[in-house]
Amino acid sequence: MHTYATALLTLLALPLAAPPQAHAQGGPASPPPVVVAKPVVKDIVEYDDYTGRFEASESVEVRARVTGYLDSVDFVDGAMVKAGDPLFTIDPRPYQAAFDRAKSLVEQAQSRLDFAQSDLARAENLRTTGNIADQLLDQRRQAFLQAQAELAAAKASAESSRLDLEFTKIRAPIGGRTSRHLVSAGNLVRVNDTLLTTIVAVDPIRFYFDVDERSYLAYARTASSAFGPKGTGTDVTVATSDERDPKRPGKLDFVDNRLDEATGTVRTRAILPNADLYLRPGMFGRIRIPGSDRYRGILVPDEAVASDQDRRIVYVVADDGSVTPRAIRPGPMEDGYRVVREGLKGDETIVVNGLMRVRPGVKVSPQMTTLPPVRERKTN
């Protein structure tokens, strides 16, 4: 009974409530104000971003070319070195002794050759007078040829010994940044086996990334793309993982000759300068490459695009203020705007601010504004 009485009193009180503001003013509700503008229409090139990793343009594992005990480490861990700079020294004394012995063998062989040559010359002089047998002449000629061969072998052995002595001083094969030394002085290092350190060349540096098959096919139809008829050499920009926009310039210089069957991607590479040595192999980065030829594009603010179930729409405003939703196919961001690939011609007037007050078929009070050609991206 109490509940019924309460409800009845509530119904009786409703007419006494204040009327809506529109009726209180004696007229219908005014159209809601919204900000409208024409889309930005200009020549653009679409760009696509991919994640990848920086790698050294050259990389070398430094190993010993002779066996011996390490005498000294001649560089600072992590230092920049030039090609030919000393890195390690292996005890040269055994190889110096072997080289000295090889040089003495060369001198002995040269002495035997000189004797054999003069002996042959005398035999040939005697042959003209018939005072020497043909067999003896042939023996002296054979001794001369053998002495020649022994001298050549002695010189080759001496050259091998000289190289072994030279290899006791291990030098940088390329310029770049060294890793730490992996073997300390006093340890035995074995030829072609013991890894001493590594060197990576980081200026210029390379950036590897993978492009999916669908994108690759789209790029291949683009004349200005590195994947198309023009080939490599396309200008790109790269950013590190802590940089918001890719600004480091580079060029695409390699596209693999086949797609990976497991991932359906093609390995691609860019090369870029690294004079300040800030970029290091193994770092992640993001590359931006041109995804289209230059064309006349239509751009709208991202906040002007609304969602209607599974499609994207913008609200087009007619001259009488009526609003009509228009389905569009959005593309990537360009100059702070969203590219509209389909759905707009570029001469429409669209709502750019106040979407919450817009409904299809409802008239609005448009307030016209002009969009700048380039808009700075909002920061959080």
C-alpha cells in the first residue's frame, strides 16, 4: 500500500516539474554546432614501416694463423681499430729461428747451384774438343738442374718461414670496433682454432628487415619501389627503438632472390651512414619505405573518422546543414592526417570536430575551418 501511494504521488508531481529548456524558451532545439572543413588534397607518397635489426656491414672472427704462446694483447677491449693495427703478439722466437735456418739453407742451395753451373760450363767447353764423354756431360747437366730445383725448394721453405714469423704479429684484417680479448697473454693458441676476438665494421651499418608476400607483390608493381623495375637504391629512413619518427637516411641495397617458405617473407636490407658510431649491431629499429608512387591524395584528420560496426565512416555536411555518413577506406598516416583511399573526392565538407553531437539525418550548425597542409602529430 505504501509503495503504491508513493508511485501515485510521483506521477502527480511530474506535471509540476520544470519543462525542458527548449520548451521553456518557446521553440524547438537549435542545431548543434560542429567544426567542418574540406579534406586536404595534395600530392603524396604512402610509406610503410617495418621492424628490423641493425647488423655490421662486415664482421671478422680473429684467429691465430700459427700455433704458439701468446706474448701480449696489443689493443683495448672495445676500441676502434684500423685495418693493419696490431691486436696480439705470439712468441716469435721459435719462428725467427726457423726463418734463420731456412735462409741458411737457401744460401747452401745457391752455393751448390753456382758450383753445378760452372761445372756444366766446363763440361760444355770440353765437349767441343771431344775431351769429355757424353755421359759425363749429361751427369753434370743433371746435377745443375737438381741444384736449381733444390734452390727453388729452399726459397719456398724460407718464404713459408717468413710468413709464419709475420703471422706471430696478429693484425686487424678490417677497420671497425673490437670485442673483448678472449685469450690472455701466456696461453697457448692453436692455428685456425683459437678465437681471439671479433671485429665489426659499423660505418656504414646495415639494417635487415622482412617484407611479407602481399606487400612485396604490391611493391613490385610500383615503378619507384626497390622491389620493382627500378631496383635497389630507394631512399629510406630508419629510427632506433627509442626514436618516434624515422629520420636517419639510408638506401635499400639488397632484396633476397626468393621468399622464405616458412614465413612467407623476403629478406631486405638497407645501408646507412653511422659516422657517430651510435648505431650498434644487434639493435632493433624501424624502417620507413615508400609504399606507392606519388599520386593525388585525400587526407582527413584521424579524429574525423568514426566507426560503424566493421566499416569506417566520415560525416559529410550538405549546404542545408544535414549530415550524411560516408563509408571510406582509410590508409596510412601522412603529414599528420589519415589517407583516404576510397570514399571521398576531396571537395566534400566533413565534420572534423564534434562527432559526439552528430547523428545521421540530423541538421547541424557548421563552423567552417581550414586544415593546414601539414599537421604536427599530437604528443601524449
